[in-house]
Amino acid sequence: MKEKNIEERIIQIIKKQFIWLSSQEEISVNASLRNDLAFDSIAIVNLQVLLEDEFDFRFNPVVDDFSKIFYSIETLTYYISLLIE
């Protein structure tokens, strides 16, 4: 699956599931989830579950560095593209 397709699916999930972002026309893939898009810890966990269901994989909280993976849509896209190749 191409990274652009993964990126688009992540943005669709975010716009659909996180009400404060649903009206945004464009979400930058480089925007910080926490600082720019106002994700808190609960929103990050919700996004984690949604992504696991959407892409049919599981994050490994023991091995994965969530602060790096869940930094931006770009970092999520890269991580997911490596897992589902």
C-alpha cells in the first residue's frame, strides 16, 4: 500500500472520529498531534485503536516508542507503511 493512501486514510479517520477536527478543510501531515491538533492521551489511545482496526495490525507498547510514532500523521504513515508492506 502506498504511503499517500495510508496518509489519506489516517486523515479521514481523524476528521471522522475527532469532532474538533471534523470541520478542518486541510490537516497538515507535519502538524504535531499533541501541540497543533490538541490530542491528549485519551485521544491518542483512541486513535491507536482506530488505526489498529483500520489497518489490521497491533502496536507493541513494549517495543514501540509511541512518542515518536504518534508525533504526526507523517510519522504514523511511515510506521504503518513499514508494518503492512
